[in-house]
Amino acid sequence: MIKKYEFWHPRVFEAPYYAYLAAQCLRNGIGIRSLAKANYCLDHGEIGIGSKLNTQFAFDQTYFLPTIRLQANLSDTEKAQLLDTFIRQHQYPIILKSDVGCVGKGVCKISTDQELKKKIPLLLGDYIVQKFTPLKEEYGVFYMRHKGKPKITGINKKHFPSIIGNGKDNIITLATQHPRYTYHWGTFLQYFDTQRVPDEGEQLLLSFIGSHTMGCMFTDDTHLITPAMEQTIFSIFESQPGYNFGRLDVKTANENEFKQGVFKVIEVNGIASLPTHMFDPKYSIRQAYRIFFNHAKYLALIAKEHQHQPMEFLSINEIIERVRANQSMLNRVHQRLMQG
């Protein structure tokens, strides 16, 4: 049986998109690397080879969660001093995530000094330390600015996986029976006593990571757009003309607060962003690709609009090599954290 397209291997699902994007580049007379110029203020437009924190710091931090970088080349003493200062100021829990993070790999939530001492030696590369927010709902907001006109082109709500107890099965049994379960769930199941048997009717929210790779279901909630929300989203980007295409991931207390533009930004994604509202289960693969291709069309148009902007590029081979190196590191740290 063919799996639903959101669970296909990314290279399989995204191949038609990149073919269409290449055709749009030809149509608009721009090179593939010039697509980065849609976000000319960011390292290669933010395609996953540079620093996520540098991307965040390209914007006014008013709506962002407090965040610092834990550099890999720091000594253990220097790391401890940085973390101690951050935790004294913002308190536990904190989130640790790779500075070149992708699809939720290598993310962990730390609530005690003991957990921190256990996890820090397992990290690879530079890491982001971010204040954890108790805000319950998470949304992805796709933004673009074409010919000076900003627009929200899609919103998806992230439905985190949960289980309901039956009074007989333990947490790990219920989790593995979940239709969205994968071995990646070890990232967050480690925070539970998986042998505990939940009471009948007891509901447990399992995950805090807003990635469909980690079990989230995405729905298209573009209908939630309001003038108040647009005003807040647009204000984040209006002082940064070099960002014109990508997705904000935000957390908010509830739908009404979100519609009023009250939220905290946890991450900014660039030209490699997926319009994740296309993964709504109600959409056929044809409908999903229609959304995907429409964003490809605008990415090329926006890049053409800013093609005069100066940017330094790595060669295609260097970009591919860096992507591979980052993915390899993420996979290794992901395994270490699940096992550790």
C-alpha cells in the first residue's frame, strides 16, 4: 500500500517541485542559485546550510523567544557559565536545538540541572538554547512579499500526537499503535514512564516538537487570517527588506489570541520552507502539489525581482556537500539523544 504522500521520502515527494522550480527559473531568466536572492539578507536565502540563530537575529526580537548560541568550540566551563546565566535569567525548562536544525531532529527539552549535564556531552556542532514557552498551540505562517506587497499565503495548525488510555495498555504500547508513530518518537517518549498504564479515558499529549516527521498532523487553517494578525506578521518583516519568502513557526495560547496577533516566534525558515498547510489530510496529492507549485512560481518571481542584490555563493557542489554534512551530523546527534 502506498503511504500517504506526507510520509514519502522527501526526495521522492519534492522531486516534481524542484523540477517545476527549475522550469520557473528558466522562464524568468535566473539561475538556480539566484533563488536565494528572494531572501538576500540571509545566508544563501536560508536553505539549511547556515545558522538558524543568525537567521533569527536578522529581525527585531520583540516577538521572539529569548535565545542564545552554545558554540561547539567553547570549553565545558564556558558552556556551563553561559547556560547558568541563561537559566538564572529565564528559568527551566529550556529547549536545545541544533543551529542547523531540520524537521525536529536533535531537539530536546531540559527541565533540571541533572538532565542538562546528561545531554550536553551528546550534542554535536553549535546549538541553540531557547526559553521554553508553555503556550499550547503552534502554527506555521507562510509569508511572502512580492513587488512590495506583503501577504500571508497559508497557515497550518500543528496537531501534536496524543494517546488516550484504556486502563490496560502501557504508554509505549498505545504510542506504537498510533497511526503516525515512527521510531523518531523516541525523541519525546523519553520524557515519559513508558511502562505506566494510563487510566481509561486519560489523555496524554506526547510531543512538543512541531514537525510532521515527529508525528504532528498539519491542517490548513488559512481561514484564520485577520487584519490584526497580518499587522503583527507584517511588522516583523517590514524593517527587513531582505526577507521576502518563507515561514514563521509561532506559539500562542489559543486560536483567538493567534487571530489577534498575540504569539511568540520560535523559528524563521527561508526559501527552503515548505508550505506545510498542503499536508492537510483533506487534500489529495494533486491539490497538495497545486499549493506547492504555486509557491515555487512566486519564489522564482520574487528572486527575479531582487536579482540585482549582491550575494556571495558557494558552488552547487559545495552547497550539496554542506547539506550532506549537516544532515549527517543531525542524524548522529538525533540517534545519540534518543539513546542517551
